[in-house]
Amino acid sequence: MSKVLEFFLGSILITTLTIAFLFFSALHYILEISGITDCVWHSSARTWIDSNGDGLVNNGEPPLSNVEIHINDVKNQLVNVGWHATTNMYGDAQLNVLIPNCSDTVVEVYADTPEGYRMTTRPRIEVNRDFWGSLGTESIYSFGFIPKK
């Protein structure tokens, strides 16, 4: 009886492994054909009200919410390549860019200037140096604004 049970359980195990192998092989083939072998770049942006206009985040300076953040691929001349990003109530936004075929690229991050404000920091930040080396570490790109007088 134990030989029959051993044969039966062994057959189930082999069948399960074969089905799993076929499934993952088919999945790999589908992803390869459809071009989903891309890379994703992640980073963050922060916006704040730069009360003293020095371009630096100082204690007591509040975040600025509902600011649209954009990302362009300047190397390939593509506009708005990132997923939609708007700063939250803490002035933070997550930035994500799908990079087809993990090709070399240079991105430019910039924020829309909200009505009634002017920018106190660089208007556009180019991310070029060590772009791929920074995939594992997240950078925060900051944009300060001061109310117009």
C-alpha cells in the first residue's frame, strides 16, 4: 500500500512542477514579446512655501500641496514621460518613469508654478549623472515657492 501511495504522491508532485514550469515559461514568453521588460525609475519631489525666499527648506516653512510635477525625457525629446504626480498635503509627490528597454535617458523634473506664487529654486532639475546608479537610492527634488507681492 505504501508503494502505491508513494507513486501517487510522486505523480502529483511531478505534475504540479510541470504545470508550474509551463505557466512561468509562458508568462516569460508573453512578457518578452510584449516588451514589458522595461525599467522603472522612482524618486520624489517636495514643494514648500519658502517664507524667506532663500531657496532652502527651513524650520517652520509649510509644505505646498496640489502642485503638478512633470518629467521630460530630454535625451529623447519626450514630454511628460512620468506617471501623473501631484503633491499631497505634506508637499510630497512620488515620481515614476517607465523606461522602455532600460535604455539610456536623461530626465528633467519640474513643477508648475501655482497661481499667486513665484519660484525660489531652480525651475528645472536635470537628472543625468549616475542616473542608473541612483535606481536603488531615492533622491528628493525640491521646489520652493513664495507668494507674489
